[in-house]
Amino acid sequence: MGKGTAVANEFYMGQFNRRIFKDRRKRPTPGLSKFTVWGRRGTFRRKEDQRRGGYVDRYNSGLFFVLTMFVGLNILDAWFTMIILEDGGWEINPIVQSVITLYGDRFWVWKFCIVSFPLILLCLHNKFKWGMQCILGISFVYIIVILYQVFFIIY
């Protein structure tokens, strides 16, 4: 390649290249925006972005399954708690015990809301390094609690 070709390429790339855009990655995508409903981003293409984490517009079916399981485990926990309390058991958690004292059998509404709000935040942050780990870890703890309650109800 001659010196004239290199100069022509440099001239073409420098002045006439219409593919030079302002880098849109300088500002991170906000957690809630117009793209939350109508966006297309489901994952990150670049390894650097995958390592750093961030917000996406669409979520995969695996996350939907885990979050639905989490809500189901929350409902089972409230239901099993009511069964155990009717059989003469008591609530170990002092916060939940005070809510049961205040609201009676309707404590499950409070419990559902208290668990669902952080679940939405974890869903929004699932592409960060700690996001999915928190979701899976809390789900594992919930499974252990449900198994304990089932064991307690049976015996």
C-alpha cells in the first residue's frame, strides 16, 4: 500500500466517515425510563458491559420463573404461618408477630407488599453482579423456610 493510499484512507476516515457518532454509553441507562416498556435491550453484547452490569429493557423467562416462584413461596409462607398459628403454634419473627397482632388474618397483605417491593428492585438490578445472586440466595432461604414449615405441620 502506497503512501498516497494511506493518506487518502486517513482523509476519508477523518472527514467523510458518517459513522462517527457521539458515544451513547457515556451515560448509563436509567432503571426506569420509556424503554422499560418499549425497549429492546435484553442483554449486553460487550464483555465490559456484562462485567459491569446495568439495566435492561426485557427480561428472560428464567428470571420470570424464579420471581414467580419467589412470590409463590411468599404466599405459601403466609398460608403455612396461618395454619401453624391456628394449630397453637407461634410466630418466631417479632416483626411479623407484631403485624399479626395488629392486622390478624389479614397480615398476609402486609407481608405480600413488604416482600414484593424489594423483589421488583432485585428484578431491575438482575444484570448487576450481585443481583441474580441475591434473588437465588433469598429463594433458597425461602425454600428452606417452607420445608421447615411443612415438616412442622406434618409432625
